[in-house]
Amino acid sequence: MNTERTPRIAIVGAGPGGLTCARILQRNGITATVYDHETGPEARNQGGTLDLHEDNGQIALREAGLLDDFFRMARSEGQEMRQLDHAAGTIGFHHVPEAGERFKPEIDRGQLRDLLLDSLQPGTVRWGHTLRSVDGPSEGPRLLRFTDGTTVEADLVIGADGAWSKVRRVLSDATPQYTGISFLEAWFHDVDDRHPDIAALVGQGSAAAADGERGLFAQRSSGDHIRVYVIQRVPTDWITAAGLTAEDTDGIRNLLLDRYRRWSPRLRRMLSHNDGLYVDRPLYALPVPHSWEHDPTVTLLGDAAHLMPPLGVGVNLAMLDACELALALAHHETIGDAVLAYEKTMLPRSADMQQALDGHAADLLSDEPHGPDGH
């Protein structure tokens, strides 16, 4: 990029997309600063596991110079997938990865984030910066205002801030809409010793079951953990409508056991033996298709640009977006030209994927192999 001075690039969001973008920019000699609302890298649990696909997520890691490190950390055995009969608890479809299979190995979200964070120059991520707004003219510079009263000027603002993106508001009035499907997350720890029956049922990767109205998706993480997602077609307020609170674990458990009463006792143990609270995660998606008028000083990637049901694209597309944007910035004369080139590829691809998945959140309740983001 030929400019009269070093461009000021601000990336909002220190998830896989934002960090991948920063890493590839730095590898190409371009400075970027990442701003995140969390107080630090250990502020919260980063979630379960995900797979990075050979044709998108792994492409980004290759450009980031981290693919070999990823393969050293990833779990190839995590590619195992089982589809279970909800009534009998027996295995139907069963994919066992071949030795050396690398199409979509698993890695814990926290491990991926640490891999990306550790690859960045010191001070790249500014923690504790909650964005309030992005102001200033479209020709720039843009002014980022944070809730603590601080401000930052930038020649380019990259919104990698997820489903409820603040950066998106500069470009679009679109807001995520509830899909009608909700996840309820349950955790199981020390599974081989404390929950051997569930560990045996899930195997080394993931296991799913559904009856058309409700489902279960179980996913093994490293460190002898399993996360189970209870999948239901329910209103967003289904817990309070039942007279319960999110902290009422026993009440929610009893409600679930009643709703899944016709399921196999083997599978119902995923509802009754979890360690700790449930976590309610209703699924949202952006309107289809989601696009915006080109702005040379602001763009989006990942869920901020194209939030979709978690049917196998989320993190992988975010990282591919990040890769393509960073390379465009490295190979074009101006920021505006780079953003335009990136969006000419990203927006049609996202629109095609959004249209393909529109209304298909209910597929998570089918007896075909599906799973949360990354699967």
C-alpha cells in the first residue's frame, strides 16, 4: 500500500476474525491496532471447540504463518461424528476420520485465540475498550468513541465485533433477528472418570440426535470436557415463561426431562447430569442478503457482516474474510481500493451463503448430521 503516511487501521473485536486480520497485516508490514471490550485475554471462557476447514479457515492460517502450529495443537480425532437415534440411543451414521485426515480438525476456541494472540506484536490488542460509536465523515478520518471517554482516530475501521456489532451501525440499519431456534449449553467435566457413559456415547468428536422439534449436540473438547447443546424450537423468553430463571438449574432440568421424556435414557443423561448452570444461547441471523453501500473508511467481517445460523460456516468464513481483507490492503494502492476489492468478493459470497442457509436453522432439529458453529 502506497500512502504518504502510515495508515491508521483500527480493528474492533479480538475474536478469531479480528486477530487473523491483524496478524496477516503485520506479516505484510502493515500496522493495525485491535480494540476489545473484554478486560483481558482471560476475562471469560472462550467456549467449546470448532473445526477449521481446509478450504477457508486453514487458508487464513496459512497466510498467517500459523498452519503448522495449528496442526500441532489440533485434534484430528475430533473429526469423528456420530448421529444417534433419539429413541434408542444407538449410533446410526458414524464418520471415523482416517489416519492423517486434515480436512477439518478440531481445536478449542481458547487455544485458537491464544495461538493468534501470541503471534501478534506486543501491544497490538488494547483490552478494556468498549466501543460506543464511530463518527466522522466517510472520507475520513473516523473517530472511535469508547465508553470510558477515550477516542481514537483511524483511516480505516474494521468491524470484527460480532453479532451485535457497533461498527455495523455506520454502514447498515440491519439488526439480527431471532431464528426461532435456541441452544441451551450444558457442561461436563472430567468426563472419562465422572461421566464415562456420556464420554462413550460421544466418542472423540461429536454426537447429535434430533426428533424434528428438539435436539441434542454433544462435542468433546480438550482437557476431558464435553459441551452439550440442547436445541429447541422455542420463544426467546421460554425460561421465564415457564416461571423459571437462568439460575434455576433444577427447575430447567426438570422441564427439559419432561420435554425429552420420549428420548432414550442414555441421551437424557445429557440433560440431567451436567456440571453447573445452563447457558441460554438463542440463535440470531442478519436479514438476507445483508449488504451496504461502499464506504472507503469502514468495513465489516465475520458475524458483523453476515451473521447466519451455525451450520458450518461461522468462524471459518470470518477468518477467510480477515485473510482476504488483509491481503487486499497489502496489495492495493489505497485503503478505499482495497476495501472495494475485498467487498466485491466477500459480499456476493456471503449473500450466496446467507440465501443457502436462510430458514435452515431448523435443520439443527433434523436427523441429518449438523452441529454448532464450525461444523
